[in-house]
Amino acid sequence: GAVVSQHPSRVICKSGTSVKIECRSLDFQATTMFWYRQFPKQSLMLMATSNEGSKATYEQGVEKDKFLINHASLTLSTLTVTSAHPEDSSFYICSARPPNRFAGLNAYEQYFGPGTRLTVT
Amino acid sequence: AQSVTQLDSQVPVFEEAPVELRCNYSSSVSVYLFWYVQYPNQGLQLLLKYLSGSTLVESINGFEAEFNKSQTSFHLRKPSVHISDTAEYFCAVSGGNTGFQKLVFGTGTRLLVSP
């Protein structure tokens, strides 16, 4: 259990275009999902926390108008990078957290997706 | 704010040798501690976790970590490494003044196992 998928795994887009990344919890309901960004050879930096049915909470320094997050259902969150530029090229990873006492999963753990490599040319 | 320190950015080791990857965190109050492993171009996989109870936790592939509250440490160890253990290892913590919802990650340690 506790599988999280991301789509696409890799995407190349031209500067100025927008790209959407999907994060799905496949076998559990995720009331909270997180979006991280990872630069090469660096750690994960939390970009935002999204709760189903409400607006995402962005970390300091993250442009909410550039990185649009939608958590429309208990199993799907999307990150849209708007007007992408080469400096947005990065590895984007999502994670999902189940609600308390859900099917034996631990509500204090985050279950990570496989990541999406975004390259903006 | 909560912080996690992984002092070693890279640890080279020979196959079958023991290894310790160090992790220290800043909070002195109740925390949950995690070690994640990341293989190239992949997401994170949970290696092991400390939530409560026994301070020594083990993974299914031979890794172990010990929660030391007095030293605010959660070092990861393995008595004999394999080539396949080559990966990036991240220590993470939740709790303290950051709260239990968010994870704070260390900068990672690259374990390089050579024959």
C-alpha cells in the first residue's frame, strides 16, 4: 500500500509555455499533499502544502502565481508551472500524507512519488 | 526553525565495509525521525523511521539507526555495505517547532560503494 505516482516522469517544454504535473495517491486517500523541488545534487526544498478542497500554503520565496497547485480530490494534486523559464528546470517530487488511522498507514509519514524531471529550453 | 545537519556530503567506502552516515537535528522537543534513500532519477524511498519506543530501529536490508535524544542525533549504520547501496541518503525530521505535518530534510549524503 501507500503508492504515489507522478505523471509525466520527464517533460521538456519551451520557454514561456506552461506545464502540468500530476500527483496521485493510488491506494489511499491523501488529505494533504506536498510539492518539493530538488536541484542537482541538493536536498529537497518544500514548495507548498496542499490540502484537499482548500488553497495551497506556499513556503516563503515560492511564487504562488507561477507554481499553481490544485488539490481537487483526495487522490489527485496538480502542479502547474506557468510561463516556464530555464531556471525552472528541476526535479519536482510530490508526496502524500494519509489522514489519521487510514488502513494502517501512519499519518505522520509522507509517501513520495517517483518525481518529474522538467527541462525548459 | 527546525533544522537537520548531515555533515558528510559524500562517503566513499569499499564493499563489505561498515558505514555510518551522520545526522543531527536541532529540536530538543518531541520529534519523529526518518531516513530516506534516493537512487538516481528516482523519488524517495523510506528506509526507516523513529516515532516512539525502542531507540534502535532497523530496516529490512540491514540498515539501522539509533535515536539519541541527549545528542539530538539519528545516525544511520550498516555493518557491511553492498555495491547496490550506492545512493543518496536523506535524514528528515518532523515535529518540534515546525510541527508534525512538515518534513525538514538534511542536505543529503552520497554513499559511494566501490568493489
